[in-house]
Amino acid sequence: MPSPAAVPHHNRFAGWILLLAALTALGPLSIDMYLPGLPAIASGLHADDGTVQLTLASYFIGLALGQILYGPLSDHFGRKPPLLIGLGVYLLASIGCALATSIEALIALRFIQALGGCAGMVIARAVVRDRCEPRMAAQVYSSLVLVMGIAPILAPLLGSWVVGVSSWRAIFGLLAVFALLCLIAMHYLLPESRPAKQDQRFHLGGILMAYRELLRDRHFMGYALTGGLAVAGLFAYITGSPIVMMKVYGLSPTQYSLTFGSIAACYIIASQFNARALRSRSIDQLLQRSTLTLALASGVLLLTSLLTQPPFWLLVGCIYLYLMSLGFAAPNSTAGALAHHGAQAGLASALMGTMQFSIATVAGILMGIWHDGSSLPLASTLAFCGIGAWLAYRVVAIKLDGGVSH
């Protein structure tokens, strides 16, 4: 395996990496693209707003639960068979969503859609771990952020356009086409990175025991919690920022969109600096600095929000700093969590993804129900996530285990 510094720059965007980015983005893309269609769905299926929101809740539950299934399957049967099944389920469920005639059917189909779509999120991380040593894996994860980070920016705009020129059903049709293209691309761009095990039986007891061992692994839990809490802050920001910026600070929808896009761009750009920094620094050196910055940025925002309403420039500055630091913390914590689990990378990736998404979902729900006309709810949730990520890294990943490399 060549050293990270020796990897040619153009390899960062090889076909298999672009495909993995598309597969990783499939799950989140299915949320961002259909959000502009929620009012049309409510009208078309004669449902109230609260019931329509259940289509989003069922999808979140499917993403959190489904990842647990694909990890052990991909470790035992190889990476491609479970991925093919997952994409097939996603494709059929998307077609079902497009044809749904009742809100109850759409809620159930969204759950099934998530069960299929999360296969790409789990297996993409495992494939990177199969093919790369930890520092190179962190570089590849940074490249995935660049490609998939564009999705949350463009998907709502595409969804709005589709609803305007056609109907909400066309959104799910486009998602089905996207899944079909991924299936075709898999045949040409993604060779099997882990052959199926021929000499071992696949049984539930062994899987549960393996998950239990991972939960007791301080190294894994330290890095997984670091990444999960850090990413949860991103979900809290996405959920809470529209109310805070537009209702509390009075931004127009256009001004908010520009601010949101610039902050997302900051996250993407930072991840690319991370890929370059990894040529001369270790994963842990970058995590030490990025998690400390997460804690400081969110802590300053919380302190000022407790004392007074912070000026807008301070609010946005702290969020910029948080997202910039996340561009370093997210890929490196992922690489750190999987570094010692090459033999069961799928299972470790599944547990890490479920943990991260569960924490992020709780943070998003808290932001969705906690409104007091100030920046305090957003600041408090960000501080919990940012300071929590720093503590998880310092106390668990480093002090109890020693880290990946120094």
C-alpha cells in the first residue's frame, strides 16, 4: 500500500470514489430533494401537515435501523451482493412512493426506501477501509465530503423545480433513476473488495456478540462518539438555523439561502484542506485541533447567548468555525473508528453509522421542538455536540486507548 503522500492527486476523484460518494449521498439526498414537495404531498394525498411529517420520521427510523443489517451481511457475503440488494429495494420503493395513493402507503414505503438506501452509506465506508490504510482512508473520506456535500445545496433547488414543472411524484421518479444509474455504474466501477466467506456460517448469535464487543471497544467508541456528536451539531444547525436566522434575525429567504450555501461551502472546502493536511500530519494531530475548535466555537456562542442576544456576525462566525472544524473532524473520526477493524469493517461501519445518525436525529428533534424566540436553543445544542465531541475524543479515544497515530 503506497503512503498517503505518494498518492497522485487525480486518484482522489477516481471513478470508484465518485460512485461511493453517490452511494453515500443517496440516503440524505432522498430527504433534501423531497422536502419542497411536502405541501404538495399533503394536498395530493389529503393529509394534514403532522401526518405528512411522518413520512420524514419513518425515513429517519429506516436509516438508523437499516444500517445495522448491512454491516454484517457485507462482511460475510462480500460488499457487492448486499449493496445490490439494497439499491434494488430502494429502486422499487422509490417507484412505489411515486405511485402511492394514500399517506399511509407513502409512510410505509419511505421506511422501506430508507432500509434500501442506507446500504450505500454503510458499505461505502467499508469499501474505503478495505482499500486504504487509515490516513489514506481519511483522505478519501474528505473527497467523499466534497462530492456528496454538494447534494444538500442543490437537492432542495432541484426538488422545488421539479414540483414547479411537474408534481411531487416526479421527485421519487428521479430518485429511482438515480438508483438505477448507480446500479449500472457498480458493474463497471466497483470491483469486489471483500470476497464472501466460504468457511463460516452466518448466524445471529455471532453478529450480536460482535456488536457487543464493538460497544465495549474503547478505541472504536471514542472515535465513533467523537464523529457522531460532531455531526449531530450539523443536524442541529440545519434544523434550527431557518427559524433563528429568518425569524430571530430577520433574514429574507434569499439572504438565508446565500448564508446557508456559504456555510456549506466552508464545510466542503475545509474537508479538502484536511485531505492535504493528512500528507504531513496524523489523524490524531488534526482531530486534537479540530475537536478543540468545535468546543471553543460552540462554547463562545452558548456563553454569549446566555448573557444576551449575540450579534448576527458572532452567530454566523461561530457557526462558520464549527462547520470548518467539522470538515476536519468528520473524516478523521471515521477513519479512526475503522482503523483497527479491517476484518469486520462492514459491521463497524454499520454500528458507527447507526450511532451517529441516532445522535444526530435526537439533536434535530430537539431543535425542532425547542423554540423560545432566541438563539439559545441552537447555541445550547451546538455546545452540547461540540464540547461533547471534544470530551469524547480527549477522554475516551486518547486517554483510554492512545489514539491511532501521533
